Amino acid sequence: MKNISHNGNLSLDDVIAVARIMRPRSMARELKGTVREILGTCQSVGCTVDGDSAQDMLEKVASGDVSIPEK
């Protein structure tokens, strides 16, 4: 089952919604960390976020260019 192509696109709002659901299971101290975990999963399956690669979005979140709400 290798060489499966994943080519989905999620909005950042979808990623944040998933992070809120996964928050109790996450080891991250803040929601921002959980969002970064979800973006890492997007990257590993080849999914884009708002048309950008998941890696680009990860860098934007880490640098603060994209703000993640606390609640």
C-alpha cells in the first residue's frame, strides 16, 4: 500500500479545530504547540494548508507571522 498520493487542502481554521479536539491528548503546553503537531501530520501525508505546504505554514506559525488564538 505504498506510493499512495495524498493531495488534500485544509484551511488553517480546520487545522485549529482539529487541534482543539486533540488538545487533551497533546503534550504541548499551548494550543499553538498542538497546531504545530497537526501541521506536522499534514506535512507527513502531503496535505497543504490554505494552499501553502504544511512546512511553510509550520514556519509561519513558529515565527509568529500566523497567530493562533489561545482559546
